[in-house]
Amino acid sequence: MNAKLNKRERRAAALLAHYATCERLAVALGAPAGTVDGKKISVTLCKIERDAHAAATAQCNGEPYGGQPYREEEQWEMWKCRIMGDAQRVFAGATIPGLFVNSDPRGYALKIDPDNAEGRALIESCRLHTDWGRNGILSPKITGD
């Protein structure tokens, strides 16, 4: 019997698949298999993504964010390095090849560059969600649509 799934069921299935992707990513970055929690990784990355996206939007609009004044270019670069460090700490400090913070608020903030050979291999082996530019997305929005 081929029953259609409703939106809630599609979202639940997509979340489980994303948790598995997070676990594959952690193992690919050096975590021992069976010791990682994909849901915990996903939730932490989602918080970092939300913060980075909100800050990029504020920066683009020339507005303060999180009690900080508008950042000059040098301050913005330092802030992006901090966000990248936060993302890498999720994976026990492992360096994520090709990781960058997208400053354009129209898309996702935490991405892996496919032009980086190691990053592309990571995107393909872990089956990460990708955008139109083939960038690997660490924390995609999962809606069930």
C-alpha cells in the first residue's frame, strides 16, 4: 500500500535524515562512530545558523545586533571567525574544510565551499543539503514541503 505522507510526517522523516547526516559529518570529521548525537548537533548548528543569519541581516541593513553596534569590516571579519569557531566546536574543534560564513542575508549563513576539494568530498560523502551554488549547508531549514 502506497499511502501519501502528510506534511508533519514528511518533516519528521526529513529531520531523521538530517540527524543521520549530522552523525555522518561528525564521523567524517574524526568523531568515533556511535558516540555522536545527530539531534544534538543539529539543534546546536540551528542556533548558530539563526544567530549568524540575524547578524548578517542586521549588518546588511546597517543596524546594531545583539547589543553590539554596527560592525566595521574588520570587526565583521572577526565576528565571522568567531561563528566559524562555534560551528567547529560542535564537532569537537575539528577543522571543517571549506567552511565559511555567508554574509548575504538572503541565504543560509553556515556553508561549505564546493570549490575546496576536501569540502566537496565532505559534501558528497555525507550527502549534505546543497544550495543552487552547490555549497554544502550545515543547518538547512526543514519544513516538510
